[in-house]
Amino acid sequence: MKRRLLIALPYAWLLIFFLVPFGIVLKISLSDIALAIPPYVPTMKDGFWTMLSGLDLENYAFIGAGAVVAAFAAVALCVVMFNIVYPRVRRALVPDTPNGFFDTAAAALTALAVALVNVAVIVGVLALLLPQLRAFVDIPDFLYFAAYLSSLKIAIISTFFTLLIGYPIAYGMARAPEHWRPTLLMLVILPFWTSFLIRVYAWIGILSTEGYLNQFLLGLGVISEPLTILNTNAAVYVGIVYTYLPFMVLPIYAALEKMDDSLVEAAEDLGCTALSAFWLITAPLSKPGVIAGCFLVFIPTLGEFVIPSLLGGSDTVMIGKVLWEEFFNNRDWPVASAVAVMLLLILIVPIVLFQRNQQIEREADR
Amino acid sequence: MRMAQPRPDAVFAPWDDPSETPLIQFKNVTKRFGDFTAIDDLTLDIYAREFFALLGPSGCGKTTLMRMLAGFETPTEGTILLDGVDIGPVPPNERPVNMMFQSYALFPHLTVWENIAFGLKRSDMPKDQIGDRVERMLKLTQLGKFAKRKPHQISGGQRQRVALARSLAKAPKLLLLDEPLGALDKKLRHETQFELMDIQESTGTTFVIVTHDQEEAMTVASRVAVMVDGNLAQVATPDQIYEAPTSAYVADFIGDVNLIEGAVEAGSTGTDVAIKWSATEEPIKATSDTPPPAASTVQFAIRPEKVAISSEKPDAANVMEGKILDIAYLGNISTYHVEVAPGLIVKAQATNTRRISRRNLTWEDHVYLSWTDTAGVVLTE
């Protein structure tokens, strides 16, 4: 009893400090913009019941939340069908150890059929729902929906590049001599000792038209006139990959370091070349680290605001930046709040998937 | 201690047959890691169908020798021949050699079945034969029930068998076993030693085992190589290693031994050697096929179980008087530590054929130790 009380206390604290601000934001998102202080109506001054009856969903309709929710539901449906329903149905229909050619062929056909049924179900559900949702999906201002999509695109692409650069770094660290590893680990963590903002500003100095990169390339004679990198999406990718690289390297390194070196030797002993040993042994065993790293980069990147506003140009549309502009430039708190609430809803999916991955890894360790 | 090789027709001893060609030949192999010499100018022949044990303390180079056979290390100097072919430039994945790792190195993301099939899938074996081969390996190692389990879902002994099945699946010419039983508890280790021997017999594969456990080496091996500091101290059958060690190091490393230092007395005839070990006591009478020259310093080595202990003076070639200092009671046998001269303790072993209350020897007793003139060996190294 005492112990529960003890645990309940910090949890209650955390819950309150999540729920109260969220409740306030949710309330503002349901209000209407007004030239007042605070810049929305209704407020508590009008009395609680009047305030409640004054709340509506028109901000959500304005930012095209219906479309977001619909797209979101479609993605969730696909994930559920292929991650949960498909493997279970296949397991139920296909025998575990195929004997001979006939069984293998039958198993492949069954798996294909199940997959096709899956796709059919998804398409059917969407086709049935979409006409009914047309009014709901109608988007008055395409900016917000485009910003969500563009954020998603930037997050996916930069996660991919971070993985592409982070994996070899983590691999090199895990393969380095034992006495070098703490130093290398320190070097990965070192950037955290300085302010994130200053490091992003430093990139302005590097990437700008008169920046070090252009000077260097001009000096080498590789280019004849300065490249425009700053204030483009390319600069945003550079900034995101640079900033989030440690979040990718550390979990992959943790997974690789824990791996027994003799596994790769065993694979080579059994006839693998170095490359196939990597694909068959190292890659699958580092998968949990890769997934964890990808989520750790993807989730914060989706709502990233500082990097696109400092390094990006006017054509870089990210939902974090839109949120900022809505709040401080337009002083439209209700719409900004609605955007924030939608962003939170979208982030729930990768966060839940991330938790699931961590859970699976913990169970595998046991 | 050692099971006789079940070959009633002929003794398996290709190393004594000059017409046999060895499967593996180490020719003046040296391996250095920086300044450290792991293997020092080593020459060794291993024959087909042998169960060959590399025995030695940690750091003696036995694992390096094995890793050179597997292809994970290349010799700094010298050549290694397998079936007459220099395997120096052959990478591990192309050698007809498989290895069972000390840590077993089972692939944790694959099932037992997939682990065993792993090597076969990399070979040119037709797909439909892989299943049969895996099933045969599962049967050989009695793992049929566990085929679908992952390595972390089975016990240590079962993991050891999966590792063995996986390394045997490709039917290698040579199987290397790196401390294969190190992670098992004592009882399971004993059972598994006999299983290993049965499997080696039934598959006819050449096994090379690395171990620091002398009992294990003696039990399973047809020949044992005792290694020290990158050199071979002795290569012989287990009984020769035990009964006729060529150096004090080997005698001391294998089993329990009494080493008595002395000088060879002049006037020995034929194979007889008399060793003066004390100014006042009678010299030790022993025999040697190659008697050392008179006055040279030698070590007389005798196993405790070959020393008899009694309270009355027996009639034997060698008799020593002494006082019991210590008794180590091991159940089936007792070891008596007897001080025969100031500072010289000789161990004698007696089988406890009677219950403890009927035995008459105890601490501080005055006793006689005795042994025949052929019981011990004279060592010059």
C-alpha cells in the first residue's frame, strides 16, 4: 500500500503536468479567434457553461483535420492488417516446417492469398468510407495538410539519411579496439555539451553563400560560383541529420557491441563471405537498435521547428514552423492549438510502435 | 580413466605407420602477435580419423593453433597442409574445416533447425537434401524435439549439441572443437565426453579438440599434445603421456606426481639407474631405456598411486621411512602426505577397500613407503 502510494505520487505529478496543459490547449483549439486578451473567445469569464457551449470544431475543419484523420486511419489500418492480422492468419493456415516442394509452394500460395485478401479488405474499407467522409475530408485551406505531409516526407527522408550515415559509424565503433571505444563514444556525445541552437547557427556559417563550404569549394576550383544551400530543403536535411545523428548511433552501437564477435566468425566458418555474414547475422541482430534509432530520430523530427526556421527557406513547410507562425505571427491561438493537437495525435502511432519494439527487445533479452 | 578404442581387430595408431600420410601437417609454423610469439617453430602431424587433443594452460598457444586451422589466423612463418594442400591462402569459408566455438556462437535469431541448416544453405547442396541432412543431424544429437526452438529457449547442454550438430552438418574433413564442454557442469561434461567419442566414431571425422582440462583430453583423445609457451612439450597417446612423460613439466601437468631431484650414481649397469637424492638415505633404484650419464642431475617422477604405504617395513626395491603429515580423504581413495626427509614430502595413494574405522593409518604415524624399480620414470629435462 505504502509502496503504491510512493509510486503513485510521481506518476500523478507527471499525469497532471501532461493533462493540464493538454486540456488548456485542447480548449483553446475549440475556441474562436478574437481581438482580446487572451486572443480567443469564449473564456471562463463568460461562465463555465456558456464557455462549454461556445466551443466548436471549426478550427479543425479549417486546417483539414478530417483529411489528416482519414489518412491517419488508413495508415493505421494498413499497419494493423499487415503487422497483426496478416502474420496471425498466415500462421494459422501455413504449416510451420514445410516438407518438400509441394508444401513450400502451397505455403507460398496461401501466404499470397492471405496478403491479397488483406489488401482487398483495406481497399474495401477505404472505398466504403471515403464517400461518406467526403464532407469531412473537405479541406478549406490546403496549407496545413500540405505541412503535415511535407513534415512526414522530411522526417522519413532525414531518418533514412541518418541511418545511412549512423550505421557505419556505430559499426566502426563496435568493431574498434576495446580501449578506443570509450573515447569514440565520448566523441559522439560531445556535441551535447554545447547548445543545440549554437550548433545549428554554426551551420549557417558553413552553408551560407559566403560560408566556409562555398569558400572551400571555390578555393579548390570545384565550382565557379557559390552554391545556394542555405534556406533550401537540403540545408534542413543537413541540419536534421547532423543534430539527430547521436540518437541513431547510440542505440545501434549498443546493439552491435553486445553482439558476440564469434557469431560472424561462425558464419564465415560455415561458408559465408564477409558480406553475406553481415547481411545474415550482423544486420538482423542489430535490427532492434536500428528500429529504436529510427524512431528516436523520426519522432522529434516530425515536429521539428528550430532547424527548418533557421536553415530552411520559405518553401520549407514543416508543421512545427506553421505552428510557430500561427501562434506568434498570426496570433491565431485557436488554429495553432488545433494544429498542435493534431500533431500530437499523429505522433502517438510511432511512439506506440517504438514502445512495442522496446518491449519485444526486452523480452528477447530475457 | 580412458575407454579403450572399440577396434578389436587392430589398434588405431596411424602415427606409428610410416606408410600413412597425415591429414594435417604443420611445418615449422610460427605465429607472432607484435612482439609476442604465440606459436614457436612448431611441426606436427595429425592423421585422418584421429581424435586429437591440444592440451595446455591458458596462453600456451593452443587456441591460436586451432584458429590457424580454421583460417581466422594466418601463420607468420611456415606452412599448414591439409590433405597435402597448403591452406594458408584459403579463406575460412572455403576450407573443408568446421569449428565448434567455445561460446557455441549459435545464431540467436534463428531456430535450432535453421542454425543447423545454415552452413548447408551456403553450400552447393540441393535444397531438397538439406532437410534430410538436418533431420539426420538432429537425430544424431537427439535434438528432434527442439528443432523449432530458439537458442535461448534450450538448456546449456542442448545448446552444446546444437553447436556440434551445426559444425558437423557440412561433413567437414576436420572438425575443430574449442573448449567444447567448458560451459557444462561436471556430470553433464562426463556424459557428453562419451557422446562426443561415439559421434566421432560413427561419423569418422577427424576431431581436433582444444582443452585445458587434462581429464577431458585423456578421456576423449587418441593422442594428446601437451603445449607450453607455443611449443609442443610432448605428443603421445594418453597412457604414454601419463606413464612415460618425457619431461618434468608434462609429468607435473598431467595428474598428480612426486618429483624427487637427485644425482645419478656411478656404476649403473644396463637400464638400471640409481639416484642419490639424500646424503644419508639409500639411493632410489629405477630403470630407464636411455640411462643418463653418471653424476648428471635428474628428476625422479612417480605417481602417488604407485607408492604403497604400510606401517610395517615391506620387502621392496625402494623403501622410504616417514611420518604422515596430512591425509586427503576423497571417498574412494585417500592421499597420504608423508614427510620422508626434512622438507621432502612424498604423496602415496591407497584405495579405501575397507570402511574408515577399520583402517589403521592416521596423522603423525610412522610409516613405510615402497615401490618397485619400474614404477617411476627418470627425467633429464
